[in-house]
Amino acid sequence: MLIGYARTSSLSQVAGLEGQERELREVGCEKIFREQVSSVAQRDQLEQALDFCREGDGFVVTKLDRLARSVSDLLSIVNRLEAKKVSLRVLSMSGTQPLDTGTATGRLMLSVIGAVGQAEREAMLERQREGIAKAKQEGRYKGRAPTVRRRATEIIRLKEAGVRPSEIAVRLGIGRASVYRVLAEQADAYQQEAA
């Protein structure tokens, strides 16, 4: 049995999800799991799809980036599939033949892709570290601004409108502790001004 998995990063990418499903059906997938979540979020449908697979099945995705968030994530998924004796098929591989780990060539391609991807990631991280070190030396590096602090005005406005901190957190999609932290910093600033 061929089992398909389709994913887009956001709810607005409906056409992309439908296109993936169409491709999966065209190659003969009988069961398709789909979800619209970021690759860094928990992917419940992916977990269900991997659990659904049985020995001899084929697990199919349209592209690697729809399946895995990193090389280590990809290799972890492949190991889970191999333990169940399930092959992985990737329909689009940037101008090459589709990848199928059910063949010796497919397994070799996956190993090469994994190795190149890992080397690329390590080189990128090294360049990033070098760039940060240079910027720090030149006094230009301040680090990433905390995300919640950028929304402090919005948090304070909602609090002044009578919205409870728990509700503010829900509305803005941030942690309740972050809301309390911003409100405490605001209270401290008022006290310092009054002194």
C-alpha cells in the first residue's frame, strides 16, 4: 500500500496542499495524511502516518522539505520506516529522478543527500558564528530582540482596556508569563519615574 503525506507551513497555503494531494493520488496513494503546520511545530498527522505504515508499504511525499525539518530529522524518519520495512519515495528531487529507498540507488542517493545537507548546515553555522564574532568585535552585534518585548505596547494597551493577562496571552499567542513580565517591567518603569 502507498501512504502519502502532504504538509504546508500555513493555513493560507490551500492550493499547495491540494497540489501535493493531487500528485500523491496520481502515483497511487490509497491513504493520505495531511496537515497545515510549520515543520518546527508538532506534526500529529506525520506521526499518525508513520504509525499507520506496515511492512511492505511505501511512504510517499512530494518533496523532502514537506517531510523533514533537518537532515537528522530526515534520517530519524527513514530509520523508523526502515525498522518497519517501509520504503520512502520522494517524488521531486530538484531535477533528478524520484528518490525511492526501496532501491539500492535510492538508498545511496539518500546517504549522499544526508551527508551533503549535514556539511552544508555545519558550514552555514560556522559562517554564522564567524559573522557574529566579527560583529561583536566591531560593536555592531546586539543579539535578537526578544519577541514579546516588540509587542509590549499591544500588551499594555489590552491591559489598560481591562483585558486579563491570561486572555492577553491567548489573544496574542504568547506565554502568560511573558505578559506578566512586560506588565511588571511597565510597573517598575512607572515607579522609577514617580521617584
